[in-house]
Amino acid sequence: MPDHWHGLVELREGDISRVVARYKALVSSAVKRSSGRKSPVWQKSFQDRALRKDDDIVAAARYLVANPLRAGLVDRIGNYPYWNAVWL
């Protein structure tokens, strides 16, 4: 997605806030280094949703992967360069 990130993250330990903070820091550094950008890359907050053990992880992955299609960015999921997921 051009203005936000959707991801499916499996936590083995720790909490999602630390994982997201680390991800944002790494991406921000890379963007600023490659573009010279000075302004913030991310908003301060984020939204999350926990999957329960009985939730269908494949259905959740398919939903996330299909976001560019629903947003009209591509006409086929395979045309989006970041479409894949290890759960599919």
C-alpha cells in the first residue's frame, strides 16, 4: 500500500509494540538514508488485531495480500510486487 503497511506478524515472545517500534525505526532509517527525507515517515501510533488460536491464519493472510487489489492498485494480486506471505 502506498501510504500504510499491513502485516501479519507471529510473536513467539515479547509484545507487538516493541516489534512495531523496531520495524518503524529500521524502515525510517532506510527511507531517510536513501531519499534524504527529514520529516517523519510514520505516525506515532498503530492499530493491531490479535488472532486467536481458532482464527484462520490463512484467511487473514489472504485478506492482507488482497488489499492492493481491493484498493485498485493492481488488477491481479500477482502484479503487486509484495503480495506473497509464508502462510499461503
